[in-house]
Amino acid sequence: MKLEITELGFSYPNGKQIFGNVSFDVEKGDVFSILGPNGAGKSTLLNCISNLNEPTQGAIFLDNEKIQELSLKIFAQKISYVPQIHKPTYAFTVEEFVAMGRTPYMRTFRKLNNTDDYIIGQAMDQVRITHLRKKPYTQISGGERQLVTIARAIAQEPDFILLDEPTAHLDFGNQIKTMKLIKNLAEKGYGIIMTTHNPDQVFFVGGRVGILNKKGQFEMGEANEYLSEDRLGYIYSEPVHIFYSHALKRNVCTSGC
């Protein structure tokens, strides 16, 4: 199963181009990070891939079929999306919220069956939120909501999970938990595309990275080879330092101050 983005571009109705000629592909088990400064268009690019925005250039293919030609039901069975922020409206329990991930498999008037219940339970267990199952979604913390939203995405049984800055607004501990979870999902065979403005998160999850700069230009490569101090310093207009941590067994990116 391959998700392929080909010469993608997006412009506003007034003609202002946000990005252009973005091309990369992701297979199940891959991690692809989209890195760049605030305002570069990372979320807009992810929204195009998740079929929320219609690109003005290029195409997106899922196993050689344009995603716009897929029914919404089939698309939702293949690709799930975790937004940067989800504002609760109704006091669904956590379990009820996660159960919404089963919607693409529901026929009219069909109730959840034992298989659905098992998948929902497994999704909550995978992100370690089973203890929250009966709590109202409106009464849990921001970090817990992020995990619950990821559990809902897992309950969709997709091939690919798209995450828009998944650690935004989270404290340090919840950032670490979320990044560990994303890495674990890739190891379990999900194709992962995530946006981030933090280069160290890219080193943490590994895989490939695409850099989107404020001019709408896109370049990509293997994270450990492509991300350099000079390149990141240019993108963020600040000095950065990259070093290899023997304790963490990976590259680490910090401020160059």
C-alpha cells in the first residue's frame, strides 16, 4: 500500500501560492515528517493529503488511484487524520469518542458489535487510556485528549495516520509520550505522516523528512543525512547544534546559543 503525493501545489483564490511541486511517497511502516517554521504551510499541505483541502496543482494517489475518486467511506478506511487541536463540544465518554473511529465500517442503523468493541478496546489499550474510558471527554487534560484522538484514529483501522503537529500545546512529559506512541505505531506497520516545527522530533522518529520553507519550496531526504546545522539554521534563522548522543543512540538537535 503506497500513498503518493505528486507535484502538489496549493494557492488561495487570490492567486497567492502557499507551496508548489511537493512530491514524496509513503508506504506502510514508513515515517515521513514535514518540517518547517510557523506559517510555511505545513498544515495546509497535510489538509490536502487528508482530503480536507483541494490542491490547485498535482495529485495524490492511494495505490495508483486518485484520492478524490475514492468514496469518503473507503478513504476513511485507509487514511485517518489527527488534528492539531480538537475542541470538545459534547460530553461524550472517552470510549464513545474512540468508538466514532468505527463510523466508516457502520451501515445505517447497525449497532456496534463484538468485533467493534474489541477494536475500540485495543485502540484504547494501545495508547494506554483504558482507565479513562468512562470519563467525559470534556473533563480530561489536553494531553489526554491528544491520546484519545489518536486512539480514535487507530480504531478506524487505517493504513496511514496523518498527524498535524501532534505535540502542540502539550507539556514536556506528554510530548515524550506522544512521540514514543507515534514511533511505536510505525513499528506496528502504520504509515505515518506528521508535521512538526521541532527538528529533534524528526531525529526521534527517524525515517525521511521534507522541509517546507516560507517560500513554498520543498526539499526532502533521510533525516539523519539531510538535516544539517547549516540547513536548519537557514530555515529557522537561528543557530542550531546537532550532536550524536550515545545515551539516546540518535542525533539530537538543540539551540546553538
